[in-house]
Amino acid sequence: MPKTKLKRYKEVQKFDNVTDLSHLRPGIKAERRGRWAAEAFGNDQPVTLELACGKGDYALTLAERNPEHNFIGIDIKGERLWIGAGKALEEGLGNVQFIRGQINLLNGFFGPGEIDEIWITFPDPFLSNRRRTRRLTHPRFLELYRQVLKPGGQIHLKTDSPELFAFTLETIAEEGHELLERIDDVYALPEIPELLKIRTYYENMHLEDGRTIRYLRFRLK
């Protein structure tokens, strides 16, 4: 591991807005499971997740704009979380936390109905068909989301991948989920919704490459 990454990895373990759950295994529950709002934020306000958050761009911006809500970014890369968590500490954002952990163990992190909504921002599309089960909108992940979302909780997907976009649409239709909004080209809209103006580090790179940004909002049946 390069020295900079190693240094950041060690430092992020000491941040009080980062919880390291990378050691959890299937069947093991996090100490705060079912009590994140109360114990991590000291309130009973709604909790929004950003999955595969990277540097936490969406979680941070949403937290800035919605101080009355709680936000949690999840990623397995400690050096990426160091950036987002460090920025949150610098700016005094007490309504955003980060978890270092595997998303496939989400129901061990959170209790039933603990999460209000989920954002999936520019995840790895895993284009190889043999790796399709690793896509974060695959039915096996949607079932995990169902276990932690409140009834009626919404899922947002923002992606530059036409393959993942199409796969998610097919999954929504095949599984009977409710498609609430579909945008095939965010930046072709005459007026871009405020929530979709937030740009992640990777989104800026994709835009520079001339890629089309797509968006879906849906609810599980």
C-alpha cells in the first residue's frame, strides 16, 4: 500500500464520524444497528444512505442543504472516506457520518425500516455478465435494501453506464417495482432538478469524457 494511502487509512480510523465495520461477517450485527439516528446523530430524524460513496460528494452536499436530516456514506475504501469524512469535520457537518464496510452486509449495519432513502451514485457497472450479481441494482441487492428501507422508501440511481441503466430498468420491470422517474440525459434537460445538479468526482470525469449522465428513481414493491 502506498505511503499516502496507508497514512490516510490509519488516520481515518480515528475520525469520530467514521465507523469501521469492515470486520463484520454475515450474521453479525453492528452495535448501532437500529439506533443510528439516536446514537450517531443524537436525534430521531430521517436517515439517507449514499452507497459506494467514494469521497462522499453526494452525502456531503445533501447534508449541507438539509441540516435537519441525517446522511451516511458507505464505502470499503478507507483512503476515499478520509477525504469526505475530513471535509465533514472541517466544515462542522454533524449530520453526516461514514461507514467503512461491504454493502452486501447492509442488513447487518441497519435494522428494518431504519433508512428513509438510498442514493447509488456512479457505481461500478460490472459489465461482464458473470459479474452481474455484483451490480448494486441486482435483485439480490434490492432485497437487502428492502430489509432496511422504510415502507415507500425511494432509491435513486445516477450513472454514466448505459448498460447499468438498461439493466436496472429491466430489473424494475421484471421484479414489479415502481418506476417513479426516468431521465435518459440529465444535462439535456431544459431545467435540471437541484438534486441532480450535485456532481461527484467521478461524474466530473465522465462529463469531461463526453459521457451521458442518466438517472432513475424507483420504489420497491
